[in-house]
Amino acid sequence: MPAEVTGAAANAGTEPKKYRPSRGPRVAPNEEPAAERARDFRPVDTGFTKADAIAEANRCLDCKKPLCMEGCPVGVHIPQFIEKIREEDWAGALETIKQDNLLPSVCGRVCPQEDQCEGKCILGRKGEPVAIGQLERMLGDMADEVGKAPEVKPKNGKKVAIVGSGPSGIACAGELAREGFDVTVFEAFFTGGGVLTYGIPEFRLPKTIVKREIDSLEQLGVHFEYNSVAGRLFTAEELFDEDGFDALYLAVGAGLPRFLNVPGENLPGVYCANEFLTRTNLMKAYDFPEYDTPIKHGKQVVVFGGGNVAMDAARTALRLGADKVTLAYRRTEAEMPARKAEIHHAKEEGIEFLELVAPIEFTAGEDGFVNAIHLQKMELGEPDDSGRRRPVPIEGETIEIPCDIAITAIGTNANPFAGPASGVEPNKWGYIDTDDNGRTSNPRVWAGGDIVTGAATVILAMGAGKKAAASIKETLLAE
């Protein structure tokens, strides 16, 4: 039966019923058994059913001041789409989300809702917040069933170039295309999505979902130019002077890996997470032997790091056939920046956590490949700039563990193509400085996402793209 609704009568000529939230528990996710999913790349969570969604929507308190919206970097009208779910108006609910977020299937899967919209939910103060991410994901996945293309305004004669088809670039592209701009996205890879495609594993974000979202942008009129390396094939000035673009949005990300700089790091079998995940995701090593991608399938794998990328690398290595995967971190689990859900899933699947250690040397076996790692034991000292307690070496205490694959996932730096692509001088760290709306020192160039903030989340990058699109629109239409 449909849930009681606010603002509309159940039948003509009757008064609307007053909405009363359910007192039931949060609807549990529909997760595949850990032992089974850990050996292939099936999605961890199959998502809510319609019945699940209605039950969860009925938990919403329908707050007069919805704090959940304050936690959303792109400003999705969360109470409104939840009300549409209660009414079983699936098309209306999806349309409500897409007014502010063109990628609900993506965001519902990979956004850290616990720190954003759900983190602000009033229900979470004394219990479990509404599962906003699950609701958003479910609606996004219904696009083929109930979705329709957003309204596009007539062409306004202005051309905008966007460099990078990751979250920030495509968010900016979608917003501008809806406003009647002629938008071209230049992407260095042979396919779109950026980190959504090459960085996030299939079991967290199926590539069919990313392709569908890219296809939906093309339906809005966005043109994609692949295999186009900005700063090598063209510069910002060439885009303006020769190709007639009126503005440029730089969304090249921060994909340059950081390294440990310890002896043996260049040994065969030692990967950075960027390479390991790109080979697996973009080059489809997960679909062997259909795709014979060159990647070593280790049996004893050690991953260094404590963020989401480290979790992705560890869980990917397990699915590629490892007998044992150890995640080594120089702090403790309490300080790990990864999402709690990712840590939970990794543990469920059998990833072993080794805390308070830091690598000091990789050694090779007779075949020249890495076969062991020497680790320095650590303890936690005073907090550093991040607010987390700083790891301090314990003098004289080291251990050695065997491995045939080692993966470093300790962060990334600015993409070195940022300067040549934009005509804007990067700051001393290689990032691009902008104002609050993404505008750079060059009045025709905007930038956003990780190339401005450093490595952050998908939704924050999308928020930057939306802000920049609004600024570009205001600037160009005022000319």
C-alpha cells in the first residue's frame, strides 16, 4: 500500500493525512555473502527494492529545517525526493534529484554519506540516519525505467571547453549543456569517467553505470573528444584563438602518485595503486581471460595505506586470486580515512589489518621480484596538521613479512599537465589557485576538483563543477 503523504489527498475530495514517520529500524542493505563476493567482481550490494525504499523513506522525520541538505555538496533537495518515494512517484523522485545531481547512481554508491547528508540527519543523533545514499542509488538505477532527459534550453551561442571527464568535469558539462551552452569535454583516456572508470573497482561502481551516465550527457548535447591530452595536443590559448571557445574549465584531477622513497620500491612486483587499479579497471584485468591484461596476480599481497584507494586495491587483489592480503598502515584503524563501510567490507572479505608499521625496505628473491618487506614498528605521538596522532618509529623494533605483490596507496599529487593545459601558473604544490567560484587568475579559465583542493571525494569535485558552471554562465551571458 502507498505510504501516507504530505500535501496531497489520497483521493479527490478528502483531506490529506498527516504524515507520521515510521519508528522502525533502518532497512538493511542487500549485500552478497562476503565469502562469495570476495572471489569475483560482482557488486557488493544489490541495492534497495521498491519496498525497501518505501520503508526507509517512511523513517524520514520530514524536518522543518532539513539539515541533510546542508550536508550535500551539490544541494540535492533530499526531503522532496524522499516524499516522492513515499508517494511511490518514482519518476518525480528521480526528476527531483536530477535537478541538482545528474549522477545519482554514482553518488549513491561512492559518496561518503555518513560524513555528509546522513551525517547531518536528525535521526542519526540517537540512532541510525535515513539511508539517503541507498535511496539515491536506487532512483538513479531506475533511470531506464522511469527517467526522462532533463529540459535543455535553446543554444545561446557560447562555447565552453572542459578538460577532464571525471566527476568535476562531467558535472560542469551537464550543468552548462542544460543551460544551452555548446560543451566539449577533452579526455586523455579512450573512454570517459576519469577516476570513476579507472580508479573505482567494478564491485563498488559497475562500469555500465558510468557509461550510462556519460551517454546521458551526450543526449544533452555534450561532445566528448577522447585520446586528447591537454597541454600536449593543444593549449588553452589555442582553444580560445583557433577553436573559438569562450571559456575553459580545467578538471584534470590529482592523479600523480606519491611514493614511499625507500630501497627496493622499483622492484618488479611493487605497484602504485594508480597503476594497479587502472590496469584492473580500465584495462579489465578483472575479466581475465576475456581480456589478457598484463598484471601480476600475487598470492601474498601487502597494501600500504588506510584510505579508500588502499581498501580498493586490497579488495581487488583478493578478487584477482590472492591467498592472503594484508593492509599495512602506520597508524591504527581509528585514524584510517577510509569510509567505515569500506573498512567493514574489507574485514568481512578476509583482508588482514596490520597496524602501526611503516615500510623501510623491499627485498627481492632469486627471480628478481619482490619477495619480502621490512617494516618499522610505530607508535602514536602528538597530533599532526591533519588532527590525527603522528606515527613515531619505535627504535630498534622491525619485522619482516613475505609478499610477491606490494601496492602503495599513500595519496596523490597534482596532475603535471595542469599548467600547460590552462595557461595558468600552478602554485608551488602544482595545484591551481581559484576563487570560491573556481575562477583562476586568467579571466577565461576556471578550475575545480582535485586539481584545486587536492585529492578529495567524488561529490566535492561535482560540487566544484556545479559552482564553476554557474560562474561561467553568469560571466559569459553578461558579455
